[in-house]
Amino acid sequence: MAKDPQNTPTTDSANIDALPKALRDSIDLNNEYAGRDTGRMKRFLTAQDTSGPSSEKEKEERHFTRLMQLLSDPNYAKVYFATEALVERAESATAIALARNAERLQEAEGHRAQLREQAADAPDGRKIFASNDGNIYYEDGSKVTDPAVQKLAKGSPSFEEYQRTQRNIERLEKDRRAIEEYGRDVVDPARSRLNDQNNPPSKEELDRIRHDLQTRMPEPVRESYDEANHANASPVAQNRADDDYLNSPALNAPDLPAHFKAAHDASPSLAAAPLPGIDLKRTI
């Protein structure tokens, strides 16, 4: 017997309102997933969740970024991963160099404080030191000419030792600024470019990144960098850390197309699950 069309539930607003709530919710959810304009206010999905039929394409694009597309080219992948490896080593070497600098600077400043504590005080409050050349000097390097003040310097540390300590502190402070500048202006931007999934660097830009990482590396970072390479028994030559990787006959990159296909296949399905206890066919 044919069903009476007037007794068959439809998806217009008036008929849906007359349905049981669970059934009404399921119909609304399916309509929102399908992107249908029913004249009813959306209750389940926001604009960020889905924008209708284009949502499937947008979700696919999120799972298959521009970087992934480029990495499917073995030549690009080889250069990209060589650059990424260099960035990681530069990041580690920078962190080690900063830690060492802080430790050495603390020691030098402590030694300077000890020398100043042992030094005699001039009447105006300045510290005075006895020099190996027989003269007495204020801490700023000017010579003490007052005989009365000169006598106060007996037993003070040598001016030469104080000068060496002061120069060491100035050098360490300069090194610290260079290390921080390298991290801020070279390493961090390089990492940021590698992490840009939708606007990845070209092969030419990757070459420039590696060049800058190597040529702009300050000596304290270079020291940590070379020590790490030696510790890992790396055959990489200094200043050419990427050569062996780039020139290797075997590509040390994963099977990227297979990984991307798996990621794509594993993307969340857009099919709306029926509400519990309801056997309702999709109305899409």
C-alpha cells in the first residue's frame, strides 16, 4: 500500500517541529553537515566546524598541506631535512653556549667582586690597586698621585689581575650579546620558516638558511656545535654540516607519499553519526 505523502515526515520547519525531539535533532544535524539552508538556526555546528559542501575539501587540505606536497619530491625533501637537522644542531649549540656563558660570567663577576673587596678604599670611595710596575691605580685605570692615598694600597690585589678580570667580563658580555643575536635573528627565523606548513621555503631559501646558520654562527656557538659533532662521531666537516646529507647517494627521507596517503585516509569522516537509539537514514 502506498504511503500517504501528507503523512510522511519532511524536513521543512513546520513538520520537523512536530517530530519527536530525538528525531528532530538527528535531521537538523544531518542538514547542518550537508550545508543545507533550511531556514532554521544552526544548533550543532559552528562556521568553523563546517561551511557546507566545501567543508570536506577544507578538511582534506588541512591534512595535506603545501609543505607535504613539496616533501613528496625527493629532491626537495632531501634539502628540507638537511636544513632541519642543521637548525636543530644550531638550536642546541646556541642553548649550550648561552648556559656556558652565564656560568663563566658569574664566575668572573664573583672573582671581580672578591678583588674589589680585598682592595683598599681611597677617601673618595674608589678602589685602589697596586701595580707590578710599582705604581698605584684607581679601578678606572687612572694613576694615584697622592702619596697619602698611595700608602693605602699596601696589600691590595694587583692592578693587572683586576684588569684581566675586567676584560674577561667585557668579553663574556660581548659573547652573550652575539649568542642572543644569533638565536634571535638567525636560528629563530629559520625554525619559523621550516614550521610554516602552508607557505614553506623554496629550495633556494633553504640553501640561504643553511648558509646563514653557518656563516653567522658566533665563535662560542661554533665551539659547542663542533663539540657536539665530535661527540656524535660525525664525519661532517666544519662549516659544511649539510654536505654529507645532501650529497649522500641514498636519500635518508621516509616514504613520504605513503605517509601522506595514510594521513589523508585517516582524516575524520564527515558522516554524521545517528543519535543513540535512532535508526535514521541520512537525508543528504
